[in-house]
Amino acid sequence: MALKVEPIPIITIREVDEALDAIERFLGTVYTEIRPDESPSFRFLNGSDHVDRLFRRLTNRASRLRPNAVSHIVKTAEGARLFCAFCGESAQVWMFADDVPEGRYLRLWHFRNCTGLVGTEDAAVEMTDENGAVRSRVFRLSDE
């Protein structure tokens, strides 16, 4: 109102349904013209199921329930493993130096597919070296 902009008109569910029906009829007509020997079968997906599933994932993810969780890298003679604080799984990591690997590698090896995180969050990873010194790295999953 301060900008003196007209508000968006209220749209009813009936108007949305009518618009979707019109789009479906249009797609059916175009499809019939392009492929006259095939019968079109278009239907709109029930979006609320997907929205409900997304909200369940966003509100129940481990990173939300444990915002200060830290994953750990354990080095052994056989190699190094990342133990994820968000999903509980472990993954092989390759150590290029005596420091925690860069975020881009950690994403590639585990965090890109981690079920406890969503793509824009921060993840903290710590590693204790042979002398007991703790090295850590925090990276944002969305960073490239």
C-alpha cells in the first residue's frame, strides 16, 4: 500500500481448476494434431502429496533437529572414512593432505546425497590427526 501498487486479485480454487482444464484441453488438441494416430492422456498430478512430502522432509531432517551436529573423519591405515552426523552413514574419503578435504569433495563423496541435509545448509566436518589436533571445515552445500 505504501508503494500505491494494486493488490493481486483474489483467485478462487474454481478459477484455478478451470484454467488447468483449459490447459489440458489445449494440450490434447495440439497433441492430436501432432500425433493423430495416438490418443492423448494428460492429467495433472496431485500437487498436495508432493508438497506434504516436501514439508515432512524439511521439518524432520536431521540438520534441523540437530543444528550443531558435526560429522567426523577417521583416518586409519586402510584409508579414511567420513561418519555423517546427519544421516548416520559412512563414506570413503580420499585424503590429499593432512587437512579436512574441501567442501566440493565432501559433497561429491557423501553430502550431495545425504538424506539428513537439504541443498543450501552448512555442514561441519572435523578430523583428529595423529597428534590429537582437531582440524575442521564448515562448508555450504550450495557452494560450487
